[in-house]
Amino acid sequence: MNEVKKPKKPLIYYYLIIMLALILFNSLVVPYFSQTKITDVDYGTFMTMTEKHNIGKVEIQENQILFTDKKETQVYRTGIVNDPDLIARLHESGAQFYGEIVEEMSPLLSILLYWVLPLMIFIGIGQMLSRKLMEKAGGSNSMMFNMGKSNAKVYVKSSDGIKFADVAGEDEAKESLSEIVDYLHDPSRYEEIGASMPKGILLVGPPGTGKTMLAKAVAGESNVPFFSMSGSEFVEMFVGMGASKVRDLFKQAKEKAPCIVFIDEIDAIGKKRDGAIGGNDEREQTLNQLLTEMDGFEGNNGVVILAATNRPESLDPALTRPGRFDRRVPVELPDLKGREEILKVHAKKINLEDNVDFSKVARMASGASGAELANIVNEAALRAVRDGRNAVTQADLEESIETVIAGYQKKNAILTDKEKRIVAYHEIGHALVAACQTDSAPVQKITIVPRTSGALGYTMQVEEGDHYMMSKEEIENKIATFTGGRAAEELVFGSVTTGAANDIEQATKLARAMITRYGMNEEFGMVAMETVTNQYLGGDTSLACSESTQSEIDKKVIALVKEQYEKASSILSENRHKLDELADFLYEKETITGEQFMEILHR
């Protein structure tokens, strides 16, 4: 059950308690401590003590007489009696006597002393305690007063900030953004010809490709204020707070125009409005306010909006239409040249040996994003430190690629002799099938050293360059290569193991894509049976056909994989002596290069 918290009382409640305590203090406590202990006696006792000269001091007041004994150790009190001879007796007894002296304190001083000063002390103590409680609570109370206020981070030009020179591999994206920076520096060049800059620029691409870094580079290059905020920061618990934050953000931006506003992960507030009952009212109100600010009755002259997302298909069409986000800038995975440039940028931060070949490392890291390439360089530097060297070598970079792909080597994993031999034949089966087919990538490295990812070995193939299209024959050859490991196990040992699980998954995925998405089946032809969603986040697929068609697809996928498996088995049977020779060599060495593999194959 959810805990029901009591509502907090207003501040006036606590101030009333303080005032009541102050009144009680002044009326009860102060008089009690200001009084001296007095003993009441009759007038006869007072006359007797006077006659015996046992009187010290006497104070005759309007309705009572206060006196002390000779030693002034005790104070007595008696009533007033008509006694004309009292003054003469007191003088004769040698007592010190005087009438009542009334000292009136200034009313202003009395108010200050008894009311204002204690009140200020109480308020000061309360403020100090409340400040400490707020600090312990992590500032949660202060956030209540800041609801609806934009907490965007503001950047200005910095001499040590990120610049376009620090972002490599995305030349087209940098060109589009450089135009925005140039416009903010000198808008007159564009106004002369009648051109106007896009109001919004949407950066789309897979995670790790540098969308946020490009936005920071814009901040580093421009001389204008740069507001940065994440889409999730607009979403609040209370309806209307997100819209208020949008209004406040654009109010600040208009005051400092020309400027740039960057919204990271804009899909958090910009998802399509489906109109379902019970939807997220807060998110939709925030989106509506953003749409109004970007294209409302008021112009946002000088305010350029940058936004980043890796789910552009989920954005509301009203947000992505021209007039709001006029330009979409793809920030894709870098190509071969881009990977090489990115590696060189990150390599400036570490010590390198002179013989490092970045082109070879870039080819081995095919499909890696900018963030993964940065991780590869860092892993290479860490490996050099572990080995006690002060410079990174080519071997460090190549090993770091394998570390990122397959994990670290498992030094304590000891395979049995039989398992080790099975893994050797399995990996040589992959390599031999790939080498005996045309249109297959060359083998770079074969190893049977277990990795932390769970792989007991792997075969690395490296393309000579980037390929943006694959033919039907190339995909079929890839499927045959995936099945080569299992085919070698069955051919040599007459049984199969669980080591081909990942190979089966990859081969099935390629075969299904050939039939459902690539139109490489004669019966179905150019009909899409499958759609791809979240293309930048793994590319999840969903079938868009009837159940009977799905059954036919499954049959054709099974037939295609089986056909390529039989082709791989045939290749290995024809080259059985090379299969044995290469497997024995790999079993002995545990790791061999592509050059060693090809030398034995063509011997």
C-alpha cells in the first residue's frame, strides 16, 4: 500500500506558535525569575524589630512595607498601618529607609527588549534549522519553488571547448551545422539574397555516432549563447509544469537572441499523439507548447533549435514538418575513411609507436560507431599500461578491437583436449568455406582462445573496403560460411555441439531477410513481408502477412539454410586434407593470422 503523507502546515502556523510561546515567556517566566523570596509578617513584628534596632533597610510603598533584618539576609513584608510615629522610630533605630522609587522604562525600549529581540532570535534559529534540513533533503523543498522554471544549461564560447575539428567522420553533418554557425555570426550575407535559416535542425542516427558532440561543437564554434536541455527534463509529475518549462526556456532564449537551443532525446516529449483515452496529458501539453513556440503567432527570430534523437519514426508529424524542423541531418555510422579519421582524433590523446596503421585498424573495426572507436583506443592504451609499456602498438589496437567485439581473453578457462580439437575444426570450417568461395571477405585471424563474451573461438573476416550493397550470391556465401563450423563438426566427429548457437541465429536472420525484405525469392518476388522499426536501435522486425504466408516463409527459410549447409559440407569434404592440416596447426598454435592460413591452404 502507498503511504499517505500528512499535508505540510503553512508557515503562519509556526509563527503563531512562536508568538504564543513568547507571550507565555514574558508573562510567566520573566516575572518568576525577577522576584526575590519575601516573608510576610504582621505590623507588630515590624515594630518590635524596630525597637530592638534589628532593622536594616526599609522601603515604604503605597500599599506595603518591605524591610530587612540588620544583616540584610532576609526580606520581610507587612501592610500599611496609620502610624504617625513610624518615621521617628525608624530614624532612632538607625535603619536606612526611603519611599517607593518608580523607574519607568521607555515604551519603545520595552517593546524592543521584550518582544522584537526574542522574536528575531526565534526566527533566526528557525531559518538556520530549515536551511540545514533543506540541505540534508538534497534541495527537494527548493525544487518546489522552481517548478515550471527551465533548468537548461547555458554554454558560452570557450577556448578549451569542443570544436568541429574535434569531430571526425561526419563531414556532411558538420557542413550543415557550420552553415548555422556562419548565419549566427553574419546574418546579413543571407538576408541580402532573401534566404532564411531553418528554425529547427533534427540530428538523427544510431547511439554513439556523435549527435550530442556535434551540438557541443556548435556551442564551441559560435559566439552566441547555447541552451542545452534533455527532453526528459521537461516531463514533470504535475500537469502543466512541462509546458511552463518550455515557455520559460524560449523566453530566456528570446531575451538572448541570437542563440541556439539544443534539446537532446526529443522523442521523450515529441512522440506521436495517438488520441487514446487516458494518454499522457503532461507530455502532450508539453509537446503542444513546443509546437506553439516553434511556429506560433510570435516569431522566434534569431533562435535556432537543435534536437537529437535515435527514434525519428516515433516523432509527431506536426513536429517534423517544414517550418518547425526544416532540416534533418543524418549522423550515420562512419565509413572506412571516417573511422580512420576518428581513430586519429582519439589517438592524439595517447602515446603511439610510429608504425601504427590506422587504415588496417579501421578496416577491422567495420560497423563501429564513434563511441566504440574511442573505447577501442582507450582499451589499447590500458593494455599497454598493463604490459608495462609507455606507447601503444599496432598489436594493442588490434587486440582492443577483439576485446570490444568478443570480450577479454579468459586466462583461466581450460578446455579439455577433445573440446579444444572440436573448436579448432569448427573455426577452420568457417575459414575454409569462406576462402573457397568467391565474393567472400578475406580471413584476418583465427583463434580458439575463449573470451569473456562466451565465445570459445572466432574467425575474423575483414573487408578491403566499405560495401553498401550485397548481392544475393554474397548473402548466400555468408550463410554458407556461418554453417561451415557445424558442417566441419559433423564431418569429422560425426556429431554436433552447442557451439554453433550464434552461427545458427545469424544464418537464420540473413535467410529470413532475403525472403521477407530483400525480395530475393522467386515465388514472393518484390513483396515486403516484414517491416523494420527502430532502425537506429537494433532494427526490430515484425511480419506483415497472413499466417499461411508466414508458414510458407518458415519453410523457405529452412530450405535456404539447409541448401547452404549442404554446400558448406561439400566444400569441406572436397578439402578434407586441408581441413585436417589447418585444424592441427590451429590446435597447436591456438591463434593464427590470415597470412598463415592462406599459406597452408595454397601450399
